[in-house]
Amino acid sequence: MKNGLSLKDAQKVILISQGFHKKNQCGNDLEASFQVLKSINYVQIDSISVVERAHHHSIWNRADNYHPSHIEQLLENKHVFEYWSHAASYLPMAHYRYSLPRKNAITKGEQHWFKQDNKTMALVLERIKVDGPLQAKDFKDSRKTTTGWWDWKPAKKALEQLFMQGDLMVLKRQGFQKVYDLTERVLPANIDTSIPSEEEYYAHLIIRYLTANAIGTPEQMSYLLKGIKKPVKTQCMKMLEAGLLITVDVNGQSYFALPSINDLLRKKLGHNTVKILSPFDNLLIQRKRIKQLFNYDYQIECYVPSDKRKIGYFSLPLLWGRTFVGQMDVKMDRKSGVLNILNLHLQTDKLDEFIVELKTELNKFLSFNNGKSINVSKITSDKSNLTDSQVKYFIDTLTDTNSNKYMN
């Protein structure tokens, strides 16, 4: 059975599946953070720290009382584990067995980043067996020269290879650096370590993707996973025939969905809530998908040469209700406590209304980043020519100074 879904309704069910319909939908504090991570399947880990890192930012946007220590506690309590989703991520420990097909493939020779150095890997593994948990810095580098920051020492490559093939796990992080230990010493005693069949594995990917994203294509479900698009599509068709999936049409594109999608349509989604998103948020990590479904053409520019950037180094997407309305290039000065907005780029006609709503969320974002004040350097707009008085009023509003002076 094929159903039609308007673009607005598609946006609604996606945002609700992503947990943006209300704050604290799962309770408070640590448990809320854990429930959020489970509901969206993973959070991507990223090293960029101009504001709070992506994994913290993504959970905070969905759980009011999130604190960066929560991830550390969840890892310590063995409720989550670190591995590869489409990128380095934290995943629910209950999904551990579904990491095994990739680990086994790498063990059998599939290359992740590096070629296997079996001698170094054996030495590294033996040392951790004897000495206990270790970091890359605990291994000396005997090389006389290197060719750049990406040229990892042999022991670090060996650690990462052993991690990717499942011999080691990340016990914790110290100063954002991984602390590795033997998998058998990290895994909970009751965790299922049976290897899923291909059908189980693909069904898991499909159900988890649709639970977190509401609708999807086989291409989206297999994003950045090698060679599985065809078998995922085959499994989708099997599940469709069995009544476990339905298809929905959005703007002429066919998507798979769970039959429970109608329950999502009955839920409420706020129209005025602003979300300041991480560039690596689960909602928009697939840029092609977000352009098709939200008409939002976003590019993170930290990988773009500085002279070719249009918005800025680390611009955060701005979501207002179900519409993306701009980006905000930011940098947190942790010594002074100032959140610097280097460029607030607006893509909406409703400027006055939006700035008021943005201010509310910006105050929360400042607190989340342990900041004291906000500085706005520049405001630009695609939709209208801003006057000097408008810009000054907006800056005053966002920084809490003279907020009414330029209103007329």
C-alpha cells in the first residue's frame, strides 16, 4: 500500500522522530540523556571544540538537563559504547552485536584506514593484556621523522586497528584521548555477542533508521556503509511484503516507513521553537536528504579554504519550527566566557519575530557552553537589505543591551 505525505507532514514526522517536539520527553538528567541517545540511534563524536563538541550538543538539544559528564557516566556504566556508525559515534550497548559484522570484515582484511601491521598489533595487544588500559601516548614512537599530524605512529595505528576489528574497546576518554582496554574486560557480562545473520543485521539497520528518521530510502539507510545498499533494499522489500514496512510518497519520491508513522502525525510540534544545531547533528548529517526534504542547502565550511568561506569556519544551522532559517558562525572564548557570534546569517522574512525566539534559545546555549555574555560581530541576510538601525537593534536584543531603543 502506498500513501501520500505532504512535505510539511514529512518534516513534522522527521522532527518528532528526532526528538524535537518537546524537551525532556524522556525524564530528567542521566536517564533522559540515555533515552535520547537510544531514540536517535547514535551521536557522532567530533574533535572540533569551538563550542561544546557535537556529541554533547546533539543530546543537549533533545534533553534539557543534559550535562557533558553524562556521556562519560553512560560509558563508565556500560550503557553505551564507542564505535563506528557512519562515523565515530556513541551507540547503545544493547546494539553491540550489530557492530560485529563490520568488525569481522575488518579482521578478515577489509581495510578501514590502515593496512594491518600484525607484528605491532600483537605487541600492543600483549602490553594491554599485561599492563591494563592504555592510551596512544603510553607507547613510544621510534621514528625519527614524520610527514604531518595525520601521520600516526605505528602503535597508534595498531590501537585503532585493534579497536576497529573488535579486540579492543574504548574504556573511557581522558582529555578527549581514547583509553583502550581488552574487549572482554569492557563488555558487560550479560551482553549478547552472537553474530546476527545478514537478514537480522539489515532489518536492524532499517528499523533503527526509520525509528530515528521516520522515512528513508535504502540509500539513506546505508549511508557511508560499504556495499550494502542492494541487500538493504532487498530486505526492505521483504519487510514491505510482510507488512512490517509501508511506503509513502513525498514530492514524487518514494520512501519506506514504519506502519506506526500515523501515530507521529497525531503528535504536536511547536511552530516557534528555535534549535541551534550542531553541524554533525543526526537530523542533517545527510546533506542531500536535508536539501530534498527541508529545502536547506548546508555546507560546513571548516574544511573550506578561509578565502572561499561564505558564512564562516563553524556555522551552526538554525531551525525554527520545521524551517531552517539561517546559520550562525560561532566561537566560544572560554577564558573570558564570551560566546562570539562572528556572523549571524538570516534566511527568513520574519526577522523581528525570529530574533526574539532566537534570543531565548541563545541564552540556553550560552549557559550550556558555560558562558557569561554574548558578542555579535556581524548580521547578514539573504532575504532583505538590513538597515544599520535594524542590525543594531538585533545585536542589542541578542546581547541584552538597549533592546527597545531601535524598535521603531
